[in-house]
Amino acid sequence: MQIKKSDTRTVLLAGSYVFKFPRLFHLFRILRKAIELIPERKWDLIRINSYWKWRDFYEGIRQNFSEYRCWRATKANFLAPTFFSIGIINVQKREKGDIPFSKELRIAFQKLPKEAEEERLKIDPHYFSSKNFIKNTEGMRLIDYGDKSPDLKFVNFLIRWQKELSSAFYSN
């Protein structure tokens, strides 16, 4: 069993499954700061601090929901399957393989139509980082496709260009 952490989620790798949770760390930071500031009656500071930390926690929930939404909408072979999500927990299939080299990703992206590439360049490059992919004998799979942006640019990109992405990333 392995545990990995990002800014917004904690990921538990167990057997054939991946469990993704929003980082509870952010809620503990709210509580710790509130306990510190309540005796001083600094209500505005408590409110401001709580807003930003709650937003960080909620982004993890949003990522879980967006992964599940994307998987249900596409069932694309280049995505790691997401079996279940209620926001607070996301359950995915654990993919085996290696992290692809950046050059391999660039070659795959070159297979996309010009319009898809133009749209991809308008999305935060973090989503297309090699650490979000696994490469094996079948091709490359996107294992982290949770979108924390309110307009879901990344997920909408995956849904819109699923056929082309499938051809570019997955050989079976």
C-alpha cells in the first residue's frame, strides 16, 4: 500500500484500486487557526482563513467528481477507469506501467488535429504532465484527470476530443 499527496488530494494505492480523497489537512488548518484566533475575537481573520482553506479542500472534491463525470461520459480507453465517486472518495482502477517521457507525450500530442492542439494549449499545462500518465504495452493512460477549474476546461477537452486522444495514446 502506498500513499501519495498532492495539493488537493490524498491518494491511497491499494492492490488493484486507487482511492482518492480531498486533503483533510486543509480542514485541520481551518480548525487550528480558528482555535488560535477565537480568544482574540478576530472573526474576520477566521472567516478569510476558512474561506481559502475550504476552497482548497473543495477543489479535491471537485476533482473527484470531474474524474467520475469524464469517465462516465466517455469510457475512453486512454483514461484509467473511475468506478465510483461521491466527491469525498473516488475509486479508480490502478494502472500498472511506467511514467512516459515528455518526448513520448509530445509525439502523441502531435497526432492530434490542429484544432485540438490549439484548444490544448489554452489549458493549464499541469494537466498534460507526464506524471499524470502511465505507459504500458497497450499505450498510455491518463491516471489523473480531475479538473478543479470551475469551467472544467480539461474534462470538456477530454470529452470533446476523446476519439482523437484514444488514437493518439492507446494502441489497442
